[in-house]
Amino acid sequence: MYGTVETIPYLCKRCYSCVRECPAIAIRVEHGQAVVMAERCIACGHCVTVCSQNAKRTKSEVNYVLNEIIPRGNVVAVVAPSFPASFTDDYAKVPSALRKLGFDKVCEAAFGADLISPKYLAEIEKDGKKTIISSACPAVYNYIEMYFSELVPKLAKIVSPMIAMGRYIKETFGHDTSVVFIGPCIAKKSECKDEKVEGAIDAVLTFAELKEMFALTNINIADLSDSNFDAPVGLTGKSFPLAGGLIKTAEISDDILEKEIIVVEGRSKVEEILHELLNNKINARLIDILFCEGCIKGPAIDSNLNYYSRREKVINYINDNIKSADKQVWKSNIYNARNIDLSREFEDRDKRIPTPDEEQIKEILAQTNKFTKQDELNCRACGYVTCRDYAIAIAKGLAENDMCLPYLIEKLERAYKELQDTQEQLQSAEKLASIGQLAAGVAHEINNPLGTILLYTSLLKKELDKKLESKQTIEDLDLIAEETNRCKNIVSNLLNFARQGNLKVSEVDIYDLINTILKPIRIRPEFKGISFLMECEADDTTIKGDSDQLKQVFLNVISNACEALEEKEIKKVNIKISKDENDIIVEIKDTGNGIPKENMGKLFTPFFTTKKMGKGTGLGLAIVYGIIKMHKGDIRAASEPGLGTVFTIRLPLNLQ
Ligand code: ADP
Ligand code: MG
């Protein structure tokens, strides 16, 4: 399949304007780049016009014409009648410029239009009430062949003015003549390569390409003099590029056929009429369809003038030339061409992909967070009119998930939040690591003197036990031993904190582990009256981890929950274990006094405690945090002051 439009890699900036404009859904987004699929493209050229980044361009034939066709000699240029809309000030000099470029003859495509228009008249006047669709616009017949193939039999089996002119020139001037068509249309490039009209035209240039050739060969069109086209000149065919051009050219009487002719121009109207025709709602005799609003709005017209000024230019040109044309000569030229075959065939090239089933569409919509009708914003940022159309395009392999802007923004916000969280966690992990090193050093140094104090305290106690009057001193020594033991407890916690680095990994059943911890907790006198509820939603709760360290985690968190219940009437601790694809999730929820908002950020900081002197060390959660991070897990707290707290711990099933 000949690809008329090329995509220039990396220029595409994901605006999806081309996707929005493409009537054939022939643009696939791959890795963020919108690429034209040659096999689905109808060559209308709309994507080229709307791409502000110039990421789409028509295949150029400038080099081919300059370096191969012109040097061959015996070359005829066929210029489309819309040329005054492109060469606005110098249109009368275009024939001179083309001759200077090396063309031997410069003819008007308008004569081709004059040749085919009687054929249309004959078709209309032929038997029955059959609806005929004009086939002069290649984007239209491509569209019908590929996406409305049921309508192919309605296409008039008549060649376009370009092909008519090509066949005429080859028949009249000799088959070794090369014919180059120059016009405002990108689709003509695809028509030129169409096997069914092969051999009539050797190359197609756009007006923009012609201007490029003038620049390359230093031809300044303004310096040249006006000149006429070579014979055969066109007559009413000159009005072909205007709205209803075919009707005017064929001189079909509006009076007789008033309601039986429909002129349709522009993409959205074209789609509309084809759907109507498909549904058998139209009975007109002739439907003249052009993909652009007249060829003067063609994608390669290359002019700064607006539609009306362009129209004016073409009309002026027609008025200037029609009057001076020799009608007798024109008539005899038409007569002499009577035996030229101006027919062609069309074929069914159906490219429609079946619509996916409802389940599949729903599944795809859900992938971009659209679960209900309200979630479907239909914002068109992806290039499709509705979220549903977009989902269908994904199912057909024509679009990607990442084209949905609201979904992308949500994804980005989530990623940003996660990044922020990770950064905070990283900072506190770093802080904890340095505190851990310091703690290990200090703990080690303090542990030995504490041992010595305890030893001598017990020796002294033994000595004094023998003497009755030393009761008070013994009590003092007990206090020294008690306080020293408290210090030892802190030191051992500090060492635990510092030791988190080494994990002894084995298979650990979290459900069993928590049950083991709960046993001694349940019987502790200070936790009397607490009801414990254990729920498990996972069938297998085994993970890879360090059993001793994980015991510490749950012991600390459950102890904290129990301690928070001290002054509460309702004393409940609920533990829920669940599981998702990657993690075991343990929720420890209490009905305790909760955590004030201002303390939420300090929970995992070493030595942060709100408990009475001698009750808390403030190291429990710091240790918990360190151990969980070593297990590549996560811990989060949520609390409602006065009502209770829930700690959610996530531990990966497979520690790598
Ligand atoms: P400690 O228990 O020694 O005070 P932790 O590091 O274990 O130290 O806890 C730090 C602080 O976090 C506690 O003093 C308490 O204020 C708060 N905290 C932890 N868990 C809870 C909970 N379940 N309910 C209320 N406060 C809690
Ligand atoms: Mg604690």
C-alpha cells in the first residue's frame, strides 16, 4: 500500500490533533508517537494540515520530477484549475515558470473536467432511479471503498479530471509523453498510484512542492511574463474546484433536477451523507461529494488567503479566460477525444474492524478509572469524541491507555505523592540509620558499667541482708538495682534498634506469629479487660522474613494499642490480616485515646514518647519502622483523637 503521508519520528508532541481530524481512524499511537497506517489511510491530508509540529508530511516527488522526469524530455504539466488560489498575484505567470522549469507543454486539468462532465450527464439521464456518487475526489472514493464499501456500486465509473487529462495527453501526444499533475490535493498522489488508473499520470506535485522547485532552480515567478496555457484549453471545467463545480461544468440544469442533486463538501458532512446513504434514506440522482470545501480548500493549496478570497481569485481567472476562449476549437477538441476511455472501476477494500464486545469495552474503560457513566468525561483530549470511542480504539489496537489526559493527570498526581512519601521515608530512614550507629556505640559503652553497678549492688545487698538495722539501705539498693535494670532495658532496646540491619530470613506465618505474641499479652495484669479480636481473610499468611524481628514489630504495635486503652471504658483491639497480589496486610485497630494530629509526624522518631517516666522509652515504633523497612514493607498510622488508632502494616510476600 502506497503511504501518501509520512510521520517524522520524534516531532510528534502528543497533542492528538491528527487523531481527532482523521476520519478513517488511520492513526495509531505507538509509544506516544502518532503514526499514519498506510493501509487504513484515505489520503485526505487533514492530519498534515492540523499538525502544528510538522510531524506529518506528504511524500515529496520534487526530486523524482526534477532529476528523472524532466530530463527525460517530452513532459507535460497538467495544472489544476485552483492554481489562482495558490499563486494569488502571479497566476498568469505560472505557465511561463513551468516552461522555464523544463516542461514542454503546460495544460489545464480543466479540459479533463470538460471531458468527463458529459459522462455524468449521461449517467444521470440513464435508466431508472439509481443514485450516483461522483468519483472525482480520490479521498471520497478511498473513504467509500474502505469504510462504506456497501456504497461502492453507487460510485460513478468515471475517471477524475486528472486521469481523463492524463489519458487524453498520452493518446493524443503519444504514449512516451510524461504527465505531471500539479494541484492542491494530497489524495491525488494516492490516485496516481492506483492500479485501476495506472499509467495515466507519472507524478503528482502539490502547489507547495512546485514553489519549492522554483526556489531550488532559482526561478523567480514575479520576474516572468504572463503567458497562456497550451491547447487544449478548458472551458466550464475551470469552475471544478468551486462548490458544486461538477454540476456547473456539466451544465446540469438546476430547474429539472433541483431536488435530485446534492452537493456535499467538508469532512463532517461527508460522513453524514454516507451514513444516510448507507441507511437508504437518500434518493437523489447525483450526490457530488468533495472531502474538502471545494478543491480551493485543499490541504496543499499553500496560500494565506481565506476561503472567500481564494474563491474570488478563481472566479476572476474564469471570467477573464472563458470569454476569450475559442469555443469552436474547444468543441472540436472535445469531439476528437470521443474515443478515449474515460471509465474506471472501484473495489471493495473494507478496512472496518468489528466493534469489540461490551465486556471488553467496560474492561478497557476501567483501566483508565472509568467505572460509571459519570466517570466518562468525553473531554476529547485523546482525539476521540467519546471515552467509549477511545476504549473501542484501544480494543482495536489503534490507541494506547496513556492518551487519556484526566487519567494521566491522576496517575501523575499519584506518582508525585508517592515520590514525596518515599522522599520523606528516605529522609527519616537515613536519620534512623545514623541514630542507629550512634545508639549501638553508646549502648555498648553503657552496658558494661551497668552490669558492674548491678553486680556490686547485689553484693552489697547480700552483705547488708545479714544486718537487721540496714532495712532502709536495702530498700535504697533495690531502687538502684531497679533503675539500673531500667537503663539496661533502654540499652537493650537501643541495641535492637541498631541491630536491625541483619535479617535472618526464613518462612514466617504471620497469623501464627501474632497468635504466639498475643498469648502472654492477654494474661498481663495491666491489660485486663481488653477484648482481642483476630480476623484473617487470607488462606495462606506465610511470608519470607526474620521471625524474631517481626515478633518485635507486632509486640510493640499491639502493646502500644493496649497501653492506649488504659483509661478507656471500651477496651478493644482488633487485628485483621488480609492479602493482595504482593503483600500481607495487618491492621491493628484499637479503641484507645488516639493520637493528636501534631504528634502524627513524630511517631517513628526515636525517643518520642507521651508516656509517663519509666513507662515508655519512645524507641518501640522507631524499631518497628526500621524492621519493616528492612523487610521492604510499609507502616502507616491513622487516628481519631479520643476514638482510637489504626496501624496498617504491609509486608511483601517475597522478600528479595
Ligand atoms: P513508647 O511506647 O515507649 O512511648 P513508641 O515508639 O512505641 O514509644 O510509641 C511512641 C508514642 O506513640 C507513644 O508514646 C504514644 O504517644 C504514641 N502511640 C503509639 N501507638 C499508639 C496507639 N495505638 N494509640 C495512641 N498512641 C500511640
Ligand atoms: Mg511502645
